[in-house]
Amino acid sequence: MSDCTDVNGDISPHKREIMNTHSKVTVVLGAQWGDEGKGKIVDMLAIDADIVCRCQRILVLLLRVENII
């Protein structure tokens, strides 16, 4: 696997100037547990992106016996 600076760093051949007009936002969402391939899609989209932000939130559901009955 290549280093992240090889893909999105200063040496990337896909580096371009930031364009202020006609800006576009791409959002990748997933609602299922496990690996849905979102990371692979984000890696492909990140090649042409000026900024990449990744957020992760783990939801924990605590079931107690008194809540089930």
C-alpha cells in the first residue's frame, strides 16, 4: 500500500491550483456496519480533491434486561 503522501501529498501528479468558482462538494455516506468500501471510494475521489475530511462515529447500543421486558 502506498504512503498517503504519495497519493495526496506535495509530490502527487494530480496536484492542481484551487479553483474558487464552480466549487463542488462530494459526500460519501454509509449506514451499515462493517467495511462497505467507503474508504476505497474516498481514496479514488481524493485524487482530484483539494480537501478531504473523514469522520467516524461509533454507535453503541446498550441493552439491559429491564429495557427488553
